[in-house]
Amino acid sequence: MTNPVYQTVIVGGGFTGLFTALYLSHEHYARSVILIERESRFSFKPLLYEYCTGEMDAEEVWSPYEELLKGSGVIFVQDAVDAIDLPKREVRVTSGTSYNYSNLVLALGSVTGYSGVEGAKEYALPLRTGEDALAIDKKLHQCLQQASKTQDPEQRRRLLTVAVIGGGPSGIEMACTLANLLPNWYSALGGNLQEIRVLLLNHGKELLKGDVNTHLRPVALEALQKRGVELILGAAATAVRPDSVEYTRDGKSETLSASTVIWTAGTAANPLIKDLPIPQEHRDKHGRLQVTPTLQLLDFPEVFAAGDCAFTKENPQPPLAQVAYQQAAAIAFNLRALALGHDLKPAHVHLRGTLMKLGIEESVASIFDRYEIKGEIGHLIRQGTYLEMLPTPIHDFNVTKEWLNDEIIHRYINSDDGTKTAVRAIEVVGGVVVTALVARKLLQMVSNDDKSHKS
Ligand SMILES: Cc1cc2nc3c(=O)[nH]c(=O)nc-3n(C[C@H](O)[C@H](O)[C@H](O)COP(=O)(O)OP(=O)(O)OC[C@H]3O[C@@H](n4cnc5c(N)ncnc54)[C@H](O)[C@@H]3O)c2cc1C
């Protein structure tokens, strides 16, 4: 069906959707662009732990779309998409409105998968949005407060036990961060920090199995052990109750009393993606949609899809923000090419390496899988890499500037052996990240200098 409406609709405003919209705006795309997203704020998922711990603010990792898209010309519709009719080229939202499109971008990501575990959806806390981070923060504070007041040792033990389900990168990052954080919070309430328990339950006997970060397993194990995180491996969660989690291990059923259960154990296809009339042979085993190297659906070439809801057979990529972010640029390029009657180009995704948070101000960065950098320098590289990706130049600039002042300049360059540390970091990572950040700091200083001369 040909459609007279020359408008591009993007569904989902995560890494793929938001960045496609921003790239289109930067490239002065001539057609109107509508971004439909159910949330009012963009959650920068890799830095949500920092938001939980108070290391970063909401304005940095959970910004309102209205602010991020200000001046971009993109029409933002905050609503949930109910149905997508590919043959009719129509998207319907909960409020009842329908949007026709000439091009559609499917950027709906994935959803938390609970694998049918009883009570998991009701009682375990997921971490996908800024709101989830706030809910975790609130729950943990409530538990610690109650624990500091109760005289009942059993109740106190339960309140002070946190079970993280899932030994992938998110579970490890969460467990390490909480193991650092909770003792600080609890001792501020006058509690005995030795009573805090953080446990990591994993279905398999090995952490990070089948993940792009598998090679970081020894570093992750060391970080978990150093922080006293208790590992329960080979344990399949069977039920989550308001104050406990049940699991089977070696054929035996066991129950762990824990007032806080955090669920990082799985993802599932977005129901809207599942419902599309795309045959099984054009999907993978997770239900993701197969796209061409130019990121178009095989059966509907006017529709682009990328990020966690799509895959290419030619160059399959892991479900990562850095992948979605680069694919967004490719989709924007191809949409513009289509509008101008130019040739489309295949998306080229280059993984920059893998990065994992291993507690407060500690991370491991595996740069191009050649250099493994741990500790605080790893933390700087991880934050630097993600700050480079924060949306909109103004926002990015402000946050990077603040972080550079705090971290690079005050802690490293001004410290006694700071110059040595910074130089070592530059050597180790081939200069890429740290040099870029220091260069930006210099630019900022020059620009401030310029302004003070003018005023
Ligand atoms: C806790 C956590 C930590 C992570 N850490 C890292 C990391 O360190 N490094 C890394 O590279 N990747 C990381 N990831 C993975 C990364 O965030 C994803 O790969 C990336 O977000 C995928 O982008 P996307 O655009 O496909 O989906 P998303 O970013 O998930 O965006 C999908 C959007 O669609 C919206 N949506 C869904 N359904 C509807 C609907 N019906 N109507 C309207 N809107 C809808 C959602 O609200 C969401 O905004 C992490 C993920 C999580 C959950």
C-alpha cells in the first residue's frame, strides 16, 4: 500500500529510538518525525546503578524527553503503543489516536522476562528505568530503617538480606554496588554493618555464561568475593514471596528469607514485537526480528528495526546500548537517503569493548578485548564512555564538564601522584578515552577564558 503521509514514526524512545530522532534532527531530515514513548523520561540504563547509589543525579541519567528533544523539531507523544498494523502502515496508541507513517522505526527494546517464576513479577524488583531505581532505593531505605529499630533478630536478619537474582552483568553490577552501599547506609543509622547480607543467585554454576563479558568472570568473582557477596550458584529460582525467595539446587528445594529481591535474571520479547505478522523463519529463538544489513524488515522494507528487538544474520550483535546507539545513526542515515532517493548503506557496528561496574567507583573496562583495566581507572573509562553517549550536545557537555571537574581534574591531575596516574591511564588505553576527556576539559577552559575576556 502506498501512503500519502510523508512522516516517520518512531516507536520506543530508548537508545535506538531517541538517538534515531536526535540524529535525524541533527541531519536536518526534511520529513516530520513523531517519537512515541510511554515514559516521560529517558532512562540511561547503564548508569542506573549510579542513580540508585546517588553517584549521579536524575538530570544526568533520567532526563525528561521534553528537555532532551527541545528545539529538535521532533514531535514527542507520551503514550503507550497498543497495536502496530504493518500492512496498513498505522500505529495505534492507548489514548485512541492512530498515526500513519511512510516509514516506521521499531525501537521497542525488550521487556523483563520472569520465566514463569511464581510471584517474581509481583514481589521482585526489576531495574530498567529511573522509576525502578527509585523503587529499589526506597525499599532498601525502608528495610534498613525498620531493621535499625527492631529487637527481633530473625526479622532484622530478613530485613537486612538482599537477594539479587541473575548472574549476568546486571546482577553482578547490582550485587557489587549494594555490597558497598548498604553497610554505609546502615552504619549511618547506627546499625551493625556486619549484619548486612547481599546474595547473588544464579541458575547456572558459572557467572556471565554466554555473555559478551564472559572473559571478565575472574575479575567479577574477585570483586564479589572482596565485597562479601554470597554466591548461590546452580540455583533455579522457583518462587518469590513478599519476604523470601524459593529455589532448587541439586534437586533440593530451599528457601531464603530476604525482604528485598532484585530481579535481573532475564529478558523477553516485547509483546508488540511478538504480535507482528512476521513469520517465525524471520525471527530468532528470542522472537527478535531479522533485519537486512541496512536494518530494514525483510517483508516490510519501509520499516526499520534495531537494538534489542532486532538482529542481522550477517553481523549479529549482543543486546547492548552501544550497539543500539550506533544502529540509530545508521537508521537516520538510511531514512535520509530514502527521502533523497540515494542508496542505503549497511550499518557498521564497532564494539568499543566491554565495561562493568564492580561497586562504587570501581569498574572493569575491557578495551577492544585487548586491555583489561580495573579499579578506579576502569571506573573513569566506564563513566567517560557512557557520558560521551548521553543525549544532546548541551546535556552531554554539561554533565561531562561536571564529571571532569570532580573526577579527572580534582582527583587525578591535582593529586600528588595524579599526573603519573593520568599518564599511565593514557598509555594503557591507548589514549583514546582519557585524552578525549582531557581535551574536552581544555576546550572548556579555553572557552571560559574566551568568555571572561569578552565580558
Ligand atoms: C540495568 C541495565 C543495565 C545495562 N547496562 C548496560 C551497559 O552497561 N552497557 C550496555 O551497552 N548496555 C547495557 N544495557 C543494555 C542496554 O540498555 C540495551 O541494550 C539498550 O537499552 C537497548 O536499546 P533499545 O533501544 O533496543 O531498547 P530500550 O533502550 O530498552 O528502549 C525501548 C523503549 O521502548 C519503550 N516502549 C516499550 N514498549 C512500549 C510501548 N508499548 N509503547 C511505547 N513505548 C514503549 C520503552 O519504554 C523504552 O523506552 C543494560 C540494560 C539494563 C536493563
